[in-house]
Amino acid sequence: MPTNLASSAREPGSRGPTHHGLESFDEEWQEWHAAHERHRAHPHGFLAVTHLHWLSNEATRLEGAPGAWSVHADVVRVVLEPGESLQQDGVELNTVSGKTLEFGPIEERGGINLVSGDTVIEVAKRGGEYIVRPRNPANTLLQEYQGTPAYTPNAAFAVAGTFVPFEAPRPTTMGAAVEGIQHVYEAPGEIRFKLAGEELALTAFNGYAPGSLSVLFTDQTSGKTTYAANRSLSVLPAADGSVELDFNRAVNLPCAYTDLATCPLPPAENRLPVAIEAGEKIPYERQDQQ
């Protein structure tokens, strides 16, 4: 049974957690956000994406990537010309002129990385469709990245919650940052918590790390001080289902920075009626578009 969250949640403006001081809370956040910024600015991270190509049955040459690409029956095919290079795990694949290379099938949300010179070629499956996204460290978005503004860490937005599993995982259909596709994720349960005097819940999805959960949400700051479409928060429930929702660690998804992302949008029930004045704000690159 879920616990009563009223006594464990802290109203915005309260002192915050008692297990460590505010100074260490701030320091831990600064260290975490600096590490997150380094990860985001990786030479082949999403800021390095130069193009987003949707594959079809017709073989097509793609800007930013060598070869002619197509997909059929869940198999991606690429034919390279003499002199074109494509490597996988350090092994050159263009060893026979005119040879058709094949990759796949690829699981939804999965992908593989190939290398051509300084460019990493991401081949992935999103919304049931296959995409190719070249990532080059010389991309202007990455070269001019200034960091992401964020709220000053506030321990009042680190609240206790409880993960409540559904009787069976629920397939949840969500929109995407690009038109024409939908994402279907399985939701194992919801996280219940209290914030700003309100009993709230967020549908949770399986995270990338084993045992972790991810929540996508919007709130009353969305489109004002935070990115309008979504923010994301990763949590790690304990064995008894207890969890800390530290909204100071709410982060932007790639679509907050580039139109070449296919990020999912939060389900309707994850549109919170309170203002989460914590976590990352609208990126500098998007502030003139809000």
C-alpha cells in the first residue's frame, strides 16, 4: 500500500531535507549539473546532430553520411561507393566495391553507431520508423553551446514519493516532438507524491539504467521559464517503493535544443497543475522562440 506522503513532502520555501545541510545539497547539485553538461556537450552527443533522415524503400544518398540508404522488412541497407568509408567497432566495412551492407532489425528506442571520418552515423528506430542521424563535432550548435540555465537549487523541490506498480504494465501512446510519429512506451506504474499542498501522481516509464524509472512532465512554468514541450526526471525506487523526486535534477530533452530530435511528449496525466520552479530552464538557443 502507498504511504501517506503528507508528512514527508516539504512545501516550497521550507528548510528542506534534514539528512544533509543546504550547503552540501547545493554542492551536490552543482557537481551533478556540471557532469550532466559535460555529457550533453560530448563531441558526438545530440548537439552534434547535423541532419535527421527518415529511411524509405528507395535507396537514397543522405547529406552528411556516405552511401545510398534504404530500409525494407526491418533491415537497413547501405551501398558504399569506392573510396567511401564506414566503420563499425573499428572495423572497415567497405571492403568490396558495390557490396550491400545490412543492419537490423533494431528495437524501438534502440540504435547502432557507425563511423565515417569524424562523423558518427546513428542508425535508429523511432516511432516504428528508421532514421539516420549524422553527428559531427564541428556542428555549429555544439560549437556555440553556452550551457543551460537552471534554477538555483532549492531543497523544497526534493520531495518524497512512492512508486505504485500497476497490476500489469500499461502501453501508453504519446506524441513526439516531430509530426507524423507516435511513441508507445510501457508504463510499469505511477509515482505518487505531494507538492505545494497538492496530492499528485506521475506515470513512470522504465529508465535506461536497470531498476530506474523516467518521468516526462510539464508544469505551470512550461513555456514561461522552462521548455514548453517537456522535461525529464530519472528516479531510482527503493525495494519498498519509496523514491525521492528531486526536481532540481529535471533536465531538458534533446528537442529543447534541436529540431532534429524525436523526443516523446508527456502523457496528459503528467501535465502538473503546480509550478516546478526547479531544474533546467529554457535553453539560450530557444529563448527567442517561446
